[in-house]
Amino acid sequence: MKRLLHIFLVAIISLSVLSGCQDKKLKALIVTGQSRYHNWEDSHVILQKILENSGMFSVETAISPARGENMSHFSPDFYAFDVVVLDYSGDEWPEKTKKNFEKYVKDGGGVVVYHFSSASFPDWKEYNKMTGLGGWNGRDEKAGPYVYYNSNGKLVRDDRKGKAGSHGPAHEFVIQVRDLEHPIMKGLPKYWMHPKDELYQQMRGPAENMEVLATAYADTTFKGTGRDEPLMMTINYGKGRVFNTLLGHVGKEKMHVATMDAGFILTLQRGAEWAATGSVTQKLPEDLPNIGSVFILPNYKFYTLDELFLNAKKYEFGKPEKFVYLISNRIRKAKGDKAKLEMYEDKILKVLNSDDATPDCKNYLCRELRWMGTEKSIPVLKKLKENSETEEMAQYALSGLTK
């Protein structure tokens, strides 16, 4: 199923990213096919789209037999890949497959554990070591301690008795980065608002060789624990690296907004690269999420500035203003930065001089030149003034430049 044309109109923020493209892409394998209470048919396609859109990964998928069917021949070739992304929670793998996976990770293979995959295989000791924290499926104090931050900002390992794994109703919540210097998180804001999602809490496990990267407060209003719960973490297992993200619920709804947050997308892309290589080379968008803001990413893609201008050329009045709006927002955020504004002006003038941009696109961009243009815009605007379709907005822009 590839129903991924998700347009969730909440707030559109201008963004761009220079993808960490490599001549030789990293190979990623998504293991999926079963997931209790979740829509794996959609989620594995979303994960593939996100990874591929980074420009860094070639992605293949291993789909298990359906629940209850014979699993004896399910044995992906883990060693053929730099990173394995787990979107799986279902029947036990064959013992041979488990041993192959353990060896793959111990030998240096990378792993991304996505959302409810942390609930898988409660009786598989080595899997629980790989994931660090897990929940549900009968886990209790025997699985390991609860891990959370207390009100004093101290990381707590709590050995009290109790079940593992719960969440209240899905809601928006603020992500807090706990390690701003970790390669996966470096450059991200300390806080950002994450859209409606399941906030996992009461997670427990071995938590060995584990570092918590980010948490969120589980508000009692939403049946939360009243604690700051880990939502992203890394685990070292042998020579292997594991990135465990508990975010990104995909259920029966048509729009999977929890996966459309830039914070989720960026950390998934960067977490996969870190798991595969031990470093992160991907550059961040210039405009990063702040509290109260959500990135809406059509088809999970970050647009470069050149892509924005290319798409903006097709703009027609009365139709969606997405691309011209994103350009406008970028320009306005650069107010006071002379060098950046000059760069934007040059790109605008190139569009205004082109033959393939619509009059409506040119009129929209003229409005920006009125406040940020320089003398080099004047000849171009005078030329547009001679065209009846752009005359009015060209004059409007000139009036601001020639005061």
C-alpha cells in the first residue's frame, strides 16, 4: 500500500536541506510484516520514503509471513546491509534468524528500532539488551528497571515492581533533547513541539550501554506518569550501534501526522546514518522546529532552495501557495542578514528574467523585492512594468525601492 499523499494543513514552515548524498549509498533493510495494534502496511513505506529522501540510503524490505503462518524460512540476509530498521512486532523469528541477527549486530551492524518494535520479543534476552528499553508483552521488573528523569533533571533507574509499557491518549507534546552534542541531535533545538502521537511511558529493560538522547513529559492530564520519559536513545551492543526511537505512531487514520514532524524525520535519518557508520554527515535545514511549530513535509521531503524556486515558477493565483509561501518565509527570516538577502534577490531576479515562470509567480516575488531589493532589481522591475500582466506589482515594488 502506497497511500502517502499526506497534506496536513496546520502550519507550513519554510525549510531546506542539503542532503548528505554519497556516491555510494548506504544499504538499509526494513524488516516488517507484522505489528500488533499498528499499520505496518503504511509505516514501512513511510520509513522507506523518509530514508530515501535523505539521499543517503538505498532501501530494501523484508516482509515476514503473516501472523500465525510458518516462519521457519524467514531469514533475511542482514550482512548485506549497513543498517537494519525494525518495523516489526509479531511472531517469534526462527532461532537461527535470531542468532544471525545477534551476530550481525555484535560484529558492527547498525540497527534502528522504530516505535512499537521495542515491544517485540520479550523473552529474547539479547534483543532486550539491543533495544535498551521495551514494554508490554508481559514485561515486568524481571526485564530491568524503569528509566526516566525525575523533577530535578536526574536520570533514574527504578527497580520497583510493575508492568512495562503504557501510554495515554495520543496528543501533542514537547520533545526535550538531553544530549545536544550527540551526532544525531547536534544542531537541533533543545525543545520542539511534536504533533499528536503516542507518548510511551513506564518503559523498562536492561538499559546497558545506553544513552538517553531525548525525553518528553508524560502529563497526568493525558494519563501520564508525571515524569520525563525517554523517547530516543542509543545503545552499544558489541561493535554494533542501535538507535531506538519510540516516536511515530501509524494506525488506521488516513494521515499519519506523528511521522510528518521534522524532528521525527531528521532524527530517523540521522539515527540511521549514525547506526550504520558511527557518524552523521547530513546537514540540517536552515529553519528548525521550535515550540509550537510543526514542519509539514509533502511526501516526507525536505525541499532545497533551488527546488522551491523551480516549483514556484508554476504558481497560479487561486491555487495552493505552498512553494512561493515557503520562499517568502525563508526570505523574511533572513531579515537583517545582508549577504543572505542578496543571495535571495539574485535568485528572484533570475526567475523574473525567465520565460518559464508564470506572471502570478513573478507578481508574488515582486512583493518581496519591494522591501529587500537593491538597485540591481530596478532594471528588471522596469522591464516587468512594460508587461500588462506584471505592470501593477512591478510598479508596487519600484515604489518601495525608489523612495
